[in-house]
Amino acid sequence: MDPRTLCSVLLLPLQILCCTVKAVVRFFIPGKRRDLSGDVVLITGGGRGIGRHLAREFAKCGAKKLILWGRTEKCLKDTCEEITLMGTECHYFICDVANREEVYKQAKVVREKVGDVTILVNNAAVVHGKSLMDSDDDALLKSQHINTMGQFWTTKAFLPRMLELQTGHVVCVNSILSLSPIPGTIDYCTSKASSLAFMESLTLGLLDCPGVGCTTVLPFHTNTEMFQGMRLRFPKLFPPLKPELVAQRTVDAVRTNTAFVYLPWSMNALVILKSILPQRALEEIQRFSGTYTCMNTFKVLVSGTALSQRQIKAMDYNRAAEITASSRHIQRGIT
């Protein structure tokens, strides 16, 4: 081993220790936060749920302009009007992130009408809420296209300009289910795991790019209509997160350039447990907490009415067939 390589090997433990100490100090004594007054923020799925709260939080923290993307114009318009009343310039555009051509087209429109996006928040997502064998093929594909591939298209559309300007931030609102999947959401868990891998790779790939960073937020079950009806065994022990909290922590992570955020903080223990415990032990934890069966009470929106999987199965065959066919178009989500 040559002297240079030997020196690098000996220095590595010290570098790891130094980075760990810095992280601990930073946790207790936060550093200077990013000034958002010059930032143009684009939020996908910005019309409702966590996306709407993110828009509010970025506006409160002084973002220069906000851009909302989504598929439901009424939600986008309502949120846009609310943000405008808060005193922040806000625009909305109809855009399906699963459609690559539409993303690139609307990205060009945004640059021409609003300006360069400096903070991209990939928040749009859908959940099918069924087992693999009960799932419609088109609905499964739709989950992958929105939850995973949509990030590819939006990031490719806006990241090049961030690198050119040497200022920017790419944010992904992911889920703890990307690390700890549960039955009944196989489409969502798979797409979020892919999304997490995308962000991990992107974060490492931007290490040597000055001024451009990444943030991935992995929240526990959040109290929004997306997972309406989902119930854990001990709701007081494992309460759902408030979307306002998720939004606040996300914006704060952007301002402090924090790469990964687990919500609540105790979810960090889950990562450690998955690394050291045998599969049988993890299964017992799932059964105890109720995550093994929590999707049994999940509500599917049908013509504006929330129905459980059991209610749907109890309906006559013809009506069930209608619901299955229409579910391709009414998948629950924040888009």
C-alpha cells in the first residue's frame, strides 16, 4: 500500500468522527438558515394535503414566488388565492407529472412566465390501497408513473438551470413506508422505495455541485385524505402526524440544507432495528403495532363517497365491477 493510500485509510475514521460530531452539534445548535426571499418555489401536488401546507409555510418564510402544479384546477386555484392573500406572488398550472411531454412543456412555460425555479418540491403522489392480486394493472402503473417517474421528469426539467446558476434545491416528500412497507399498499411502498433510491443517488451525485442540494423527508402516517381510514392498533401511542408539522419540518430542512429527515424523530430507530433484527422479530413488531392490518379500514373514494375495502367487497358484483373500472381515474392522491 502506497503512503498516500495508507494516509487516506488512517484519516477516514477521523473524518467520520468529525462529521458525526458536527451533525450532533448542528442538531442542538442549528446554523444559519437559508434566506428564501430570492427563491422561486415549485410544488407538485400543491393544491391540497401536504402540498397546500408546504405552500403556506414557504410563503410564511418569505419565498419570493410560489408555483403550484397539479391536476385538479379547483384545489390549485383555491390554494393559489390563499397564498396571494398572504402577500406572496403565486401561480398555478395544470400538469400531470406522469406525462413526460407535459412536464417539459409546462416547465418551459413556467420559465417564460414566472422565472427560474430554484426550489423544486416533488410532492405529488397517489395510493391505490389494494393488495397485488386485487389491484388493477393500469392503477399499478399509474402509481409508478406519478410517484417515481414524475420525479425524473421534473428534476430533469429544472435541475440543469439550478446547476448553471449554482443555486437550487430538490426536495422529495417521501414516506417511511419506503423503508418499512406494509400490506395493502404494495404500489405505494414500491414506488416510494424507488423514489428514495432516486433521491439517495441524486444527493450523492450533487456533492461536488456548489450551491445545489437535496432534501428527502420520510414522514410517518400523516393525517390527510390520502390515507383516510387507515388505523393503527394504538393511535395514542402512534398518532398520525399533522400535515402542518410535516410542512414546517420540510421547509426548515431546506433552509438548513438537511439531506434526510425522518418524522417523527423516533423513526430513526426503525432504520436501526431493520438492520439488526431478524425478519420474524420485525413481523412481530408489525403485528403488535397494527401496521400489518391497518389498511383493512382504508377508504376508497367512489363518486365522492369514502368506502372501505370490506364495503366494496360486500356490494354486488356488477357495482364492484363499475368501481374497479372507475378506480383507474379516482386513485387517491395529492396531484
